[in-house]
Amino acid sequence: MMTAATIYEGDWRKLGNPSADRKGSIHDDEPARQLGFKGAFVPGSVVGTCAMPAIIERYGKAWFDGGWFDMTFVSPVYTSDSVRAVARDADEGMAFEVVTDDDRLCCAGRAGTGYIDPWSTSGGPDDVFPDAHIGERFEDQAIEITREHTAGMLGAGGDPAPLWDDLIPPLHLMAVALQMVDWHRVPVPGTRPPGMWARHAIKVNSPMPYGSYVMKEYLVEKGASGRTLYVEFQFSLHRSSGEEVAVGRHKCKFIRADV
């Protein structure tokens, strides 16, 4: 847990699971239990909403003119858990955690402004998901994002609504990007589905009001880590004029079938 001086402590809250009806996913009780967990996971985008008030309190709305975050999901959050965010200043920006009331770390990350290139790319070994090819691009999607689209995530996270009256919550883009993945083109044999969020990261170039956009996405990395195999995707969000307003990463991990 954090040792430096704390700059933010959020209120304790219980999170909802707006994806509970996604049968066969990690947000469904039975598949989660089959993987050895006690029940369905709260979606990562909902968990991440706990950290956003800390980020905005630290940087204000200036964060939307060139801010970034990079968060890793360490352990599940269940709807029975009470969680809160804590944050401290770091050498580059700020560091934050989402923790349970029994001190279990669920999410750890960093955030700041002016970060130009948040990620390195190493591709991936050929023997991991050999038919999932680095650089595989998915069909561009024209999307319309309204307040109604983000209401479920924000309500489940208990995020203060006034913060998002006019702007798209950046964590909503992770769910949109996941829906764009064509798993027939990125097969993941040798794993025990369903997949689980492992990481969310984004760099925002300018504020994102509700409205019409185009999203682009491709496979950028794959690999192995302990008892899991993973794939990572990069997406970008563009105005109808073609201007890029955000670029992000999301990683999905799967438990190996042989463990």
C-alpha cells in the first residue's frame, strides 16, 4: 500500500455490476466461479470510476486538455466489497489505488498531464496465440455517445454526476473498444474463457463532449504472465473531421487451460 503522504481519500462505496446480464462473461456469477473466484466481477470501467474524482481533484478540468492515466487491475472487486480510492503525488504525476476495507489492493495506477507517449510496444512471441497477428486491425466504427450510454457505468460506480454533465467519461471508451474486438480474428486457444480486464490506459488530447465520433483499433501486443496469457489492443477516437482526440490501451488476460 502507499507510504507517501496521501493527497486524496475517497468515500467508501459499494459498486454495482451493470454487466451482470452478460451471460458467459466474467461479470456472470457461474463463469466466474468456474474459474475459481467467489462470484462475478464488477467491470473494470466501473472500478476505474473510483479513481477519476482523485484525478480531477488534483488537476481540475485541465486534465481533459492533455491528461493521461494508466491503471492495472490487481484483484477482483465484488458487489459485496466496500472500496475507496487513495492517491499521492509521484515523480511523474500522481499515483492512486482502489482498495477494499480489509486492505486488499484491487487497482493501482498513475495519472498526470502532458504525457506524450505512455506505452512501449514489444509485439509478442510467435508461440503465444500464433493466429493472433500483431497489427491486426478491426473495422473502423462510427459511434454516437450519449449520456444514456454512460449512465449505467456512472451509476454503478457512484461517480459524481456533475463531473460528467457535458463530457464523455474516458473509461466508457474501454467498453466501446472491447466491443470492437473480433475474437474470430484474434483467436485465444489454450485458455479458459472468459477473459478478464487487466489494464486500462488513455491519453486525452482534448475534451470529449457527447456526440459523434469514429473509433479505430488494432492488436498491439500479446504475451504470457504467470498462469495467464494476454492480448492488448490500442484504439484511437476521432472527430468527424479526422482529428484524434484520444488514444488508449486495454488488455485482456485469460487463465491458461493447463493450470
